[in-house]
Amino acid sequence: MRDDWSGGGRNGYTEAGDAWAHAADDVVALALARVDRERHGSVPEVLDVGTGSGPALLAAARAGAHGVGVDRAADLVRVAAARAAAAGLGGRTRLLVGDAGALPFPTGRFDVALSTFGVMFAPDPWRSAAELVRVCRPGGWLAVASWTPDGVFGRIAPTVARVLPRPPSSVDAPTRWGEPGHVRRWFAPLPVTVETLVCQVRVTYPSLDRAVRAFTDKPGPLRQYRTALEAAGRWEVARDALGELFTAHDRGTGGRLQMDVPYLVALGRVDRGIG
């Protein structure tokens, strides 16, 4: 897996704060390497669920696939479309607003259904797992990447939530996708054989302040807490707690912040006998 990502690389991301974008190339490569191109054709059809600003979708297009990106946030869909156009990949990609629990595609439509740190935030994991399998062709593959609960990115939301005046009883639901036991349970009733592996990406920021701002200023889970924290006058406390979390995982030198971030990849091959 990727050893270092400092932003501004070949995917065109200028800020390492695009948290779930760091590993997109690797996850896409894992999935596309398993596609039976003799059976399905030389140009795989890829669905990226929870595409966000489109890193995995663009990685798939650069690798020669035709891709469709789906996200429930219309503003992020527009960003992804603009990035695809700017990269000259508009002809290989299509973007639309949609929900991971009710994908607007027929059964068996894609060779690969993937999600890089997107499906983990969908409210119903059972339904999302079923939809990923449903839209894959027999013999096709799914690949889902999620931050592990014990890694630094998996601890961001719980760290900030603890500062709330009334902390929620549990904020770790998304990171259940980073635990092999939960993932296997969700896919067990479905016609798919799933394996899991833990990967790691090293991310580098020019400073601690830049890292904190990257997460507090971008769309994502922290937005659900920010209004309440600001109303209670505790937003700065939350920012400090986030900085302490990052500092505890810092491996950088010379003022840069460098963190090794683990994530779980679930790879599944859809049963050839369905459809």
C-alpha cells in the first residue's frame, strides 16, 4: 500500500486533508486487478458509491475503466464532475446524486462496485452491503475501504464528540466498517465471498495547524457536531482535542505532521451463479 501521500500528487489533490482520498489508487488497483476482462470485456464498468469529490472514480478512469460516481450530497457530486472535466476524464465518468441504500441501477450492472470511505457513513450497513452486491455482475468484485476504529482517522469523530455538552452514547458506528467481524456479518447472507485486509497510508501535512484546519473546514462527519459545539462555546476546545490526537500520532520531523493511518479493505467476489 502507499507509503506516503503529501498532497498535490498524480490524482490532482492539493491538500492532504482530503482524508479518504489518500488510498483511492490502491483500492481501485486491488479491485481492477481481479476483474475477469476476458469475460466482461477490456473496459471494466466501475461504480463508486459515496464518491464524494471523486478520487476513486478518477483513479478508475485513469486506469482505463468507465466509471459512475454516486453520492447523496449534490454539492460533492458537482465538485467531482468538475474535477473529472478538469482532468480530461469527463468522457469516461458520469456523476449522479443517489443513496447507497437504494442504488439507481439494475441488478448486475457493474464489473466492480467500490467505496473508499463513503459507504461507511451510510445509515444502514445491511442495506448498503446488499446493494453493493446486487449491482455487481456474476463474477464481479466489490471493494470497500474504511478507517479502522483504533486508527487516528477512526478516532476523529469520537474525540470531538466527547467535548459536546451532552456527548452521544456512541459515535463509532461508521468505523464498524473498519472491523472485519462486522463486515463479514453484513455480507454473510449475500451471494459473495469476502476477504479483508488491513492496509496503511502515510499522510503528511506541512503543519499541525494545517492538518486540523483540513478536517474542521471540509464537509464530513464533524459538521454534525460543529453547530452544537459553537453554540456551547466549546468549538475551540474540540479543535485543541483534535490537535492533541494528531500530535499523539505524529511521526514527522522538521515541523511537518506525518501520520500512519490504517484502514480495512473488504474485497468480495460475487457468485457466478446469480443473476
